[in-house]
Amino acid sequence: MPKAVFAFAFCLTAAAQPTLPGAHFHHLHLNATNTAAAIDFYTTKFEAEKSSYHGQPAVFTQKSWILFNKVDKPLITRSRPFVD
């Protein structure tokens, strides 16, 4: 989950220092093979709370929602960079 953690931390940093007054991310989508474990991770590692958004399990943190898409398999990544 390191890439997801990095992306989430980046979003929190961007939300904490908006370029426009009042600008923030409303929500972001993350793919997860185990949505319950992902929700537990974000609620224990960050200032976030379990909630629901339009009837789907979600996490609310500061001013933004984290929404989870259930996937069967994790994303396959390449061992070398995409750009040579």
C-alpha cells in the first residue's frame, strides 16, 4: 500500500496548503482488494473517521472523502520505469 499512502499524504499536503482560498479535494477514489482493511488503515494512521458516502463505505478526513473501489486483484506494476 505504499503508493496509496504516498498519494494520500500528497493530497493531505495539497489540501493543507491550497493555492486558492477554500480550494480542496472533495474526494478521491482508491482501488482496494480488501476495502475493510483499507478503511481500518486510513482511520488508524491518519486523522480520519469511518463513514459512508452515498451508501458506500468511505473515510472522511478533514474536508475530503476517500472512496474505495473493490477490485479482485491488485494492480500489476512493472519492475522498471515506464520511461527509459
